[in-house]
Amino acid sequence: MTTPVIDLENVSLRLGEGPSSVDVLKNVSLRVEHGHSTAIVGPSGSGKSTLLMVIAGLERVDSGAVRVAGERIDQLGEDAVAAFRGRMIGIVFQSFHLIPNMTALENVAVPLELTGHDDPFAVARKELDAVGLKDRLTHYPGELSGGEQQRVAIARSLAPDPAIMIADEPTGNLDQATGRQIADLLFSKARERGTTLVLVTHDLSLATRCDRQVAMRSGRIETPIADAVVEG
């Protein structure tokens, strides 16, 4: 049996304190094979985005084991997790998360620069070209359409050549046609590079393009996907 690139074992996470605390994840176990694409679906508040943040090391679990690319990231310190994430995990958010006073080129290059990459701007140019934005390098986020901003975000996530890419509602802020183009881009780039893709989506047509679909409800994984309530 091959070792999964993502292996969560009995993961639980509670957010908040006292009477207002909420069990967001409840004994969740999930294995994702290298190079596969996995969609996580379910109603709002089911724990989908939190699960992604746990995989990325952006949320600390209360119990259970989080293994990513063979590393127990739940046992690493904050600096070590950040360094690991910078090398191994690309993240695409629904709201793009670009730095408004930086150009497209700078948005892609600066994270590489911070990790000590030898030639971050050359890599950034290459990645922006690969997502169809070679003529928009010097444009700021406010000068780009939503689809173009998400292309910059995808270029930024791919620039370190990560083993894993996670995407949280990557088409959620886009119209249908643009969203389809962005989905095509995500899947094609993951396939070209052999990158493991894990995405959260409310769009079942997007989810069914993945190799596997995982349904969540009330902080737990449930199957089959048809039993999940998916909200538009």
C-alpha cells in the first residue's frame, strides 16, 4: 500500500471558549493519495474550510494526528509549520488574498523571496505566463478582473512547485463562465505537475471533476456524497 500524501487520523478541533465553544471537527480521518484530486462538499458550517486549514497547518488540532508529505505537522512549532507550508503547500482562497499595493509580479515573487529563493522574479514571470497573464505583470489587483486576480493567486500557489495545492471555493466569487475557466486551469496545472489537489466547493459539477468526493456534515465525514446537503 502506498503512503498517502495527506493522512489525518482521528482529528478533532474545538473553536471558542466556554458555553460558546463549537466542536468544528469530530474525529475526522482522511487519506489522500499523491497526485489525486479530492473535493470536500457539504453545507455551510460543516467543517470543510477548517479541514483545509488543518491540512495547511493554519489551524492547530486539539487531538489526533496530521501527517502531510510524511511530516507530523501537528507536532511542529509555528515557524517550522510556516516553512513547511511555504515549500510543500500552495493555497488558493475564494477572495484571492492578493496584496493590493503590489503588482501581479510582486504578489507572486515576494513569497518566494521571503523563503530565500534564488530568482523569485524569474519564477514569478514564468508562472504568470503559464496562467495567461504575461501581459499583466505590472498591473495591481485593483486593475485586474476577478478571474485575473484568481489566476495570479493560482500562479502564486504554484510558484514554489508544491506537492499539494488546496483551494477553498476557488470559483465562489466568479461568474459561471469565468469560474469554469479557473476550474479548467486548476485541474490542468495539477495534472501537468502531478500535484495533489484538495478543494472545498459548493458546486457539485466542480466536485465531480475530482477523482474523489468527500462529504462533510456537522464536523464529520460522511458518505456517500449524494447524502450531503450542498448549498449554492
